[in-house]
Amino acid sequence: MARRRERKFGTLIWRRLVRMLITIVLVVTLTYLLLDLIPGNPAYSMLPQDQLTPANIAQVDHQLGLDKPFFARMGLWALHALQGNLGVSYQNSQPVASLIVSRLPVTLELMILAQLIGLVLALAIALVSVNQRRKVTSGFSTLFTVISLSLPNFILALVLVLIFAVKLHWFPATGFTPLSQSLSGNVSSMILPSLALGVGTAAVYAQVLSAELSKTLQQDFVQFAIAKGLPRRTVLLRHALRPSALPLVTLAGLNVGILLGGSFIIETIFALPGIGALAVNAIYSKDYLVVQGVVLFVTVSYVLINFAVDLLYSVVDPRVRRNAGAS
Amino acid sequence: MRASARPARARLLLVPVLAGALAVMAACSSQAGSSASSTKPVRGGQLVVAIDAQPTGFDPATADDPSPGAASVSNEIFSTLTVPTASGTYAPYLAESVQGNSDDSVWTITLRPGMEFADGTPINAAAIEYNLARIKATGADYTQVKTFQVTSPLTLVVTLNAPWSAFPASLSGQPGWIASPTALKSEGKTFAIKPVGSGPYELSSWSQGNQIVLVPNPHFWRKGLPYLSKVTYKIITDSSARLSALEAGNVDVAEVDPAQAAAEGINTSSQYKTYDMANGTDLVYFNTGVAPLNNILARRAVAEATNRPALIKSIWRGVGALANSPMSSANPFYTPVNFPGYNLQQAKQLVQQYQQATGKPFALTLSSSNDPTQELEAQALQSMWQAAGIKVTLAAPQEAGTYSETVIGKKYEAAIFGFPSILDPDQWYTLIWTPQGVLNVANYKNAIIGNAIVKAAQETTVQGRRAQYAIVNNEIAQQVYSLFIHSSVNEIAARSNVQGLNSLTLPDGTKAPFGQEFQVFPVETMWLG
């Protein structure tokens, strides 16, 4: 019986893998198509004004393969991409794959810090808000959540820069110090961007966690714990929190895409040399191969992360495996 | 069961957060601008400059710097053979002299003895020939050169296919970046990220998209320079972010938007100094190959319906001067031009004359890119022209690259555009204002203009060239081939302790003009007071 359940669970994983691959192929095809449909010839953006001769334009078209049919271009690009060759940036002649890899640590650090800030803040807010004895603080946390959800992260970023960088000189307004260069410099350069990205995330997580905590607190096993005379803190942290936090696992995974999108703006505002800033610059300068490379990377990463989250969820919650076996 | 009274969880969490913040604040250093300045250069110090884009690479043959800021970095790594002067001539810089023969068809470049590149390779005539021939081989420049000939270790003779008085001008820009032939040969394509030049600084590190660090070149041919021990260029693409970085003390010098800087009070604050740089001319091209602007009555009507001073005040907050020609009035080749001024009554009459002459209503389409300033400008122009009785339709704003294609492809009637900042008009006038020029987007045929541009290239004196360009500019104004609006300005803002930003002195002691050709700002004579 257990073996049959495991086999069925394995089939479920396999099906999700196939779905994942199909998703990647579809999104990449759509992205390539959309970029191709953008009106205008990229040569006009790439070449300086004084070199916009028909011969030079034709040369750029040839370099980018724009003189080939669409499917031939896309097939060639896909073939190279499978080998890790995403082409060469027209702007600075660097391999696109190298550019992405070199920028990745900055974006990863930003996203991890934003997630941490989001989760820590969400935990604090949710725990306060479900504690009904403190109506003032509960109201404050609700207000914080509403404001954070309403405030776009780039507006918050500008406010943080104005107050903490320009007026108070506590943190730098822009720039990034690598960890290898200085720990304090790195922390200092990442505090404001992480806050800008993480605060909105905290609001979403807090909403979900508060709702789940409120439901869990009504469960029989929690009521039993309260009836036993356990302190409220122990009930919340030891009994109610874990089952309530499971939806956060899924949400955190889904939120990776939102954080990545947010990083595009935040990295531009704070001049962080991450993938977001790379993509924005590439879009402005019509460096198509870089844009395609970034989209491919982001898509594959997002799909893989969500696949991992699905797996993790089934590990954390045995009911998922049981239900998969039963179906 | 009673819940215990304990401090709120949130309060407890704040303690480590605040402690961490305090520790970070203690670790942070912010540069406070010192109002005390020294007139005598001070050695040492580390300058941080915010630029809007990074160079695409440092190979003189392939680099395509997207902005003045990017070009500024390159100009610290490479010395150019000549530099512009305020009078319109080009003074020798890396070269000891650059002399033309009687008709400027042969040029002799002479070098100083004992100069070396950053890797110790001698800077001699053979090195110069290698560099210039390499540029010629790409087809991007020096196509007018017939031969390069090394006649002595320090002398290179350049023979041209035809007289070209602007040859020294070409040696002051990217084609004149002189790089070490040893490094060019050994590095190959990687030279673009590992340059070895002849300038005051050499590349120490380049964190792509983040910052570029330069340190002094110990072999720099100007003894005693540079003063600074390190220059860091921070790449900050957003103009507001650059301004914030300057105000926060994270950078010492920044390229800023003049209107934004004015709004923040940078120009009037004692903490900062600002320097304006010519940034080209904003204009409206008229497509004289299609109706209605193929008719001079129509072109004059549009020009006289435009209140350009009011436009400059509302769109650019009064920053930048009125333009009457492709050249700014600060250009050494400029002479005053009589361009039609604002006269609404006259414009209305011209509109009626046009309609009577052609039997058609006066209607045109105005195109712009999706740049917010251009969109605003388009709306303002529509309003002004409609007041004169012209029916104006605004075309859907296009993205920059697509818009360039539209304008250069002459698929427009009237189009808002920009003309780059120029010091020597030769290259751009040949491309844009010569009737057969590749970028003659105004689509006109005018032998007076064409002949004058050709003659200007052959004149051997500044006065002679100025006279020819005066013919060109006056004819363009007379025929109203375009509506010139505004000489735009870019701005460099520096903290008050930054000295020597505007004082690149030449070896003969004269001062080079600031921010003209390619709008670069030299760091080699800067110091921190």
C-alpha cells in the first residue's frame, strides 16, 4: 500500500516536471515572438547617428540574424541556449550568460534580504494582530498592512532615499559594495533597497499569516492547549504557528516572481548592478540578446523555484503525499 | 486563564534592528562638503564621479560610448593628439605639433621625445601610425587619408585624398585616442576591457554596471599630473538617483539634469558648484520633400506661429538659450543668424496666403518620440500652430529607435528632433545639412548650402570657415528648412571642495574650453580642496 502511494507520488512529480518544461518552452517562444514584433529596426538604436548608412544597418541586421526567417532565427537561438550560449551583448561585446551570472549575486542578495525582512515583519505583525488584548497595537499593525499594500515599492524607495540618505546621511542613496570588499559597506548599501522591496512583501505575508493564525486558533487542538493552561505565547509559537505558516511556503515561492519584477525598479533607483538593472538598460538600448537571455533565465528560475516549492510543501505537509497516493 | 503582560513582540524586534542600524551608521562614512577651498593643487584624495552610463569598451576602433559620462572615462585613459580651443582651432596635446601644408591636404604630426604609454611602450610616430591606420581599416573614420608615412621616429606625415582643414578636429575625439600598440596586439579583443593608454589614469578595476576605478598612470607624459590618487566612476543611470547620491554625499561630482538641479536648489547652494555643458540643439525638422512643408509660405507660417521663448520657459524651465541655427551661439564658428521670430498676425496671413496659393487647407502632422519632454513640446507646438489657423494632428509617439527610423527614413511631415552638440561643424554639417548627406532628413536640395559646406572643409583659416558656415546657416534660416528652438544644456554639479574641474590647461599654459566637444569633463587637473 505504501509502495503504491510512493509510485503514485512519483508519477505526480513526473507530471509536474513535464508541465514545467512545457511552460518554459511556451514562455520563451512567446517572449521571442513579442520581441520580434516590436516595431522598428534595432540598428537605429544600436548605431550612432553618424553611422546610420544602409550598409551599416544591413551589417547589424546580419550580425543579429535579422535577415533570416523567424523560425530559423529562433531555432538557432534555442539550440545555442541549450548549450549555454545566449549570444553576445551588442552594447559591450560581453557574453550574455557571463553578464547574467556576474549580476546574479546582487539580485539574489536583494531578494533574500527582502524575503527575510518580509517574513520577520510579517511574523511580528501577525502575532501582534491576533493578540486581541492589545487593540491599539493590533490596529496599528492593520494600518501598517493597509498602507504597505497601497504604497508602490518605488515610491517607498524614493521616500527612504530622501529621509535616510539625503537628509540624515545614514545610508548611501545609491551604489553597491560587494560582500568581499566590506561587510559593513555591503549591509549599508543593501538596507534601503531591501526595505523598499521587503515592506510590501511583509504586508502580504502578514495578511495571510494573520488569517491562518486566526483560523488555527479556533482548532480543537489549540483550544485544548489553552484549556491545559499553557501561556498564550507558547500556544501561538509552539502550536498554532507551524500549521498556519504552511501557506506562506507557497506564497514565498510565488512571490519570487513579484520580487524579481520589483528588483528591476529598485535596482535602477539604487543603482545596484543586478539582473534587473541589466535588463532595464538592455531594453533601453535595444540589446535584444541580453533581454532574451534575462527573460529566459528569469522564466526558468521561476518555474524551477515553484517546482521546488511544490516538492517542499509535500515534504512539510504529509497530507499532500497521502492525497496524491489516494488519487 | 489570564494572559501574561509582556512587552509587545514588535517592540522586542525593534531593539536588534535599531542596534544594527546604529552600528551601520557608525561604520558608514559620508563625505561632508568642505566649504574651505585651496587655490593651490593638493596631491592625493579620492574622487567619486556619478555618470549615467558605462563605456561599451575601451578599444578606440570599436568603442561606442553612449553618453558624455562614458566618454569622460575613456578620455582619462587615453590622451588625444589634439584638444579644442575656445577660438575654434585645435591645439596639439599629446602631439607637440600638428601642421598642415598650404592647402591642408598634407598634415605633419610631430611628437615630444621621451613619452611612454602606461605599459612603458614608447609613444612614437610608429605607434601613432598603428593607431590611426587601425581606425581607418574599420571604415569608421580617416577614409579621406591616402597614406600614413613615418618620416622620423617622432614624425608622422598624413597625406589626404583632398584638402581637409578639419583633420586636427578628428584627432581630438575617439579616433585620436592613442593606445599602446603592444597591448593592442597582445590583448586583441580583450583590450576593450584591459586598456593601456597614454592618459593621466589607467584602469584599476571595472565592476560591470557598478563602477570603474582609475589610478594614476606613472608614465603620464605631463609630469606632475594628475593630482588625485584614485578616481571612482559610479554608474547611476537614473538622473534623480545621481542627484540624490550627490546630495547624500556619496559622490563628489555628478552629471545632473539642469531642471532637476534647479528645483533642488543645487545652483544656488554654497555646498555645490555647477558647470553647464552644451548638449545640442532641439529643433523641429520640416520634410521639404512633401506637402505642406515643401512650400516656403507654410514653413515661414509655422516658424512665425511659434513662440520659442515661451516654449523654453515652459518646457525647459528657462534653462538653455534660444537657437537660431544648428550651432549654439557659444560655438567659435557661429555668426548671428536672422531666423523668423514670433509674429502671430504675420503667421495667420501666411497661412491664408498658402491656402489661396494651393487651394488646400493648411494641415500637417507633427511627430515626436515617446520621451515625456518631446510629448509636452508636441502638445505646446500644436496649440501654438493651431492659433495661427493650422490644423495640427499629433502622430502617436514612438519609441526612440523606431522614431529615429521614421525621421531618418523621411516618413514624417514635421518631426521634433535633436541635433548633437558640436564644436567643429565639419562632420555633422556634411552628414546632415549637405543636400546629398546621408542624414539630410529635411530632404532639401540647395546648391548654395552644399557648395558652402564643401568650401568650408577646404578653407585653411577659422575666419574663412566661419564665413562659409555663415552662408550655410543663413540660407537654412532664410529657407526655414527647420525650426530651431533651443540650445540645450547638460550640467555637471560638484561639491564645493572639488577644484580644477574647469581648468584643463594645455602644455603651453592656455586653457582648454570646458564641456564642448563630446561634452566631456576632464579629471586630470582636478583636486580636492
